[in-house]
Amino acid sequence: MYKELFDLTGRVAVVTGGSRGIGRSIAAALSEFGARLVLVSRKIEGLDEARREIEAAGGEAVCVPANMGDEESSTVIIRKTLDAYGTLDILVNNAATNPVFGPMKDIDARAWDKIMSVNLKGCFLLARAAGEVMREKGKGSIINMSTISARRPLQGLGAYSVSKAGIDMVTKSLAQEWTGSGVRVNGIAPGLIQTKFSSALWQNDDVRHMAEARIPAGRLGQPEDIAGAAVFLASDASKFISGETILVDGGLYQV
């Protein structure tokens, strides 16, 4: 009975930023539990590599190259998902950008707009488009990727932290509006995870050693550390949870 709660067989999951890092690990985990995948990212080369990896493990995936941050991309992603599989059950809003690292006072308007457009606007637009399909069928799970810095800003990541704090409120607001229709909306807030995206932090020896000393788990997170939380929130094991953002940070936020 309880094992079946995590079974995703036959369900369709869209994972943005699915070609590498956290998104790729989440996609692989969802596939292993039975989901059929739609992988979304900017570059088709990385998507094809992730798709081949999933198929080699016995899964099924299609690729949709897209730039997040505009309504047309969201429409295209949902349309191609329905063209491929006829339905949509899970959305993992993982795509993000952070083209600058440094004090907020030094961020120019163009960089600010790009961060907000991709991280916040893009997340909302795709959630809205996916939610329309899910509400019509009366069931679905949306998972928005946040970060620990949405609650405790990290130096050098001011604009990124603001965009992710906005995502936390998108999660709560949509959950309040949609849970009654069968669509759950939750989030995951990773701590410092060792990916290419966060390399500006962990490749700095001083920052890395300081982080490892402060994290109760004694290490940096890995992409697979996030995948389990995503499977849980995507599955019926979390069917009474909505509007929650789960911290996955090795205990750091509690310190």
C-alpha cells in the first residue's frame, strides 16, 4: 500500500532546466519511479544527452528547447507536452538564471530584469499554463524550485534571492487558489548544492570551507539530494501537502 504512494507509472512530468544539475537528477528520479518526461532547457544538445540517459535506463522522454520568461514559451511547452503524451500530471519549475554575482547596488537594470523574467515571471507563467490543464482533469502537482537564500539572503546573490522569495509567494498563492480543484503547489528550497550553476560559490575555497563548517551535515549537497524531495512532492505520498516549501540544506537553516 505505502510503496504504491510513490508510484508515478503513467504520469507525465515536465522538468524545466532538465538538461543538467538538479533538474537532470530530478528528471532521472521521476523516470525511475515511472513518469514519462518532457525535458525543457535552452540548448538541445544538453537535452538530448539527458534524454539518452533516461532512455538507456528504460525510461521515456521528449525534449523541448525553450527560453523561459515569456508567455509564448509556456504555451509551446504545454502544447508539445500534450502533443506527445495527451496529458500533464507534474510540473517541476526548476529553470533559473543568475548572470551576476556581487552587491545589489552594482546590478544594472538589464541583469535585474533578466533574473526576474526567467526566475519569477517564467515560473509563474508556466505554472499558470500547466495549472489550467491540471485543474481541468482535477489532479496535478506543481513543484517550484526555491532556495535557502529566499529566507536568508546570501552575499552576492541579492537579486537571485529576491526572485526566489517571490517564487515562495507564488507557491503559497497558487496553492491557496488551486488546492481545492485537486492541484497541489509546493516548493523545494535547496541549500548549497554542488552544481555548475553554483560553481561561483563552491569553487571558492574560502566560501566552500566556511559552508562545510556551518552545515550540520558536514558537506555540500549533491543534485540527488534534491531528487527524493521532488519524487515525494510529485507523488500521492504528499497528497495532503500544498503550499509548503521544503528546505533541503543539510540542516543549515536551523543553525
